[in-house]
Amino acid sequence: MNLLLPFLMVIAGAGAAYAIKPKDKTGIKMLLTFSGAFLLAAVAVEYLPEIYESGDESMGAYLLLGVFIQIILEFFSKGAEHGHLHVQGKSKSFPWLLFVSLCIHAFLEGIPLQYNDTMVYGIAIHKLPVSFILTAFLISSRYSIAKIMVAVLFFASMSGIGTLSAQQIGVLNDYMLPIKSVVTGIVLHVSTTLILESSDGHKFNVRKVILMIAGATLAFLI
């Protein structure tokens, strides 16, 4: 059931985008702050100890590779992973670069999830605002409901496809530790960016600090 959570949260985020059209993005920023802190703490609790207990110094190179992979993906996704997606009016062509980059990100995140319950929750929480932002963008760009539904369902499936691929493809399991190191770099970049960029002018207020502490604490408790 836990592995279904990312899929269900994407659907929930898409449904929320249809149900509400908030002009104030404060709520999304708050959720991004919480999910960023949760992800960061989850990496510290699960991925980093395993990587450096079971691996060697080469794992650091894979971790940095993950950071650079995420930077490249964000060049095409326009920062949708942390709320930086702006509508430019009706578009005739589907934003394939944006969509494919988000799907690659989701697929990579899903590969090691079968072994890490805390990260499943972290990725699931993060999917909610990302799905909301993506769906709101597609709605505002005036794509058909059918096209949006197909896109959302495909995106929702990507983390699960990554997990199933790891279960069925032996070579992925053989290189799980380097893959996990790459994913750690991806998640570290996303989570720290979420925390920093959720505050205007990089200024922290009390509410956001409380949310970050709550997100990190929940990850440690789980």
C-alpha cells in the first residue's frame, strides 16, 4: 500500500487543481516548505547512513552526479519541482520537455523506494504540490481534459514504474547503491531548494520555521 502513496498523491494534487484555483500561492509554498524539510530529514535518516556504511568514497561522486542531473532536469522542467512554473497563455503544442523531465525525475526517485518506507512518505508528500502545479499549468494553458488526465496518470505512474523496474530488472538491483547515491543527490538538491526558495528574499518567518521543524521531526519519527 505504501508504494501506492506517490500515485495517489499525484491524483489528489491534480484533483485539488481542478477544485480550487487559488490566486494566493502561500498554501503551496507552505506545503513545499514542509515537504522539503521532510525529504531532507528522510535522506539523512535512510539514504545517507546506508550509502556511507555500505559503500566507499566513490559514492560521493555518484551523489554529486545526482545533483547535476537534477540541475539539468530543472533546466527543462522550469523548476516545477519547487513551484517555479509560470503560465504563458494558451499553447498549441504540449510541453514535452517539461513533462518528460518531470517523469524522469519521478522514475529515478521510484527505483530505490521498495527498500525505504520513510522515503516513500517523503516522495508522496512532495508529489502533491508538484502535481497541483503541473495540473494547474496544463489547465491554464487550455489543454483538453482528456489530454490532462492522460498526462497526470502517466506522471503518477512513473515512481511506481521505477520501483517495479528495480524489482524486475536484475542489473538495477546489482547497482542499487550507486543508483541510490544518485537519487540521494537529486533529493538533496530538490529538498534544499524547496526550503530556501519557499521564502521570499530567502527570509524565514516563524511559521515556515515551525513547518520545517515539523516536517523534519515527522521524518525522524516515521
